Amino acid sequence: MKINPKQLEKIAKQMGMQASEIAAEQVIIRTADKDIIINSPQVTRLNMMGQETYQVVGQAHAEARKNPEALRQADVSLIMQQTGASKEQAEAALAGCNSDIAEAILRLKKS
């Protein structure tokens, strides 16, 4: 059975619900170990007596989350290999360059 969208909107208003479409390009749901990504979703915001609910419809896929600490340690190791610096020196250079690996290497090679 197909419901006329205008009739549905009228019924929703009578029940105190307000629905609005959100022009979203992407929805990302982050969990501890993965991201659930929905591209080109249809997103509807429902407001019923001050309580907001979002309905997301679309094709989803999951991507594993990268461990930021492991990435940072890999950056420190690379800087140490390229410059011969100690771990502490490499970490300090990386912190002083806003995590820009190339800048950290250049600074350590100059000193």
C-alpha cells in the first residue's frame, strides 16, 4: 500500500511530529574499531515533542579504523632512520612541526 507523502505529512503534523529532509553527502558512524560510511544517503530528521531522531537510508560499507598511536610511532621511527636522531629528539621534532614528518626531518638534519 502506497501512502501519499502529503497525507503522511498531514498525519505526522496531527501527531505533533515534524519531519525535514537533510541534504547530506555522507554519514559516518564511528565505533571503536571501524567506521561505517554511507555515501549519498537520504537523511530525515524527525522531531516529536522536542526529541530529535534521524533516519538514514543508503548503501553502507565499513572501514577499519587506524590506530593513531601506531601511526605516530611509525612516523617517529621514520624520522629516526632518516636523521639518526634519538627517539626523544624525533618525537620533539615531530611535535614542534605539527606532525609534519618532512619538516621534522629537515629541521633535524639542519641541526
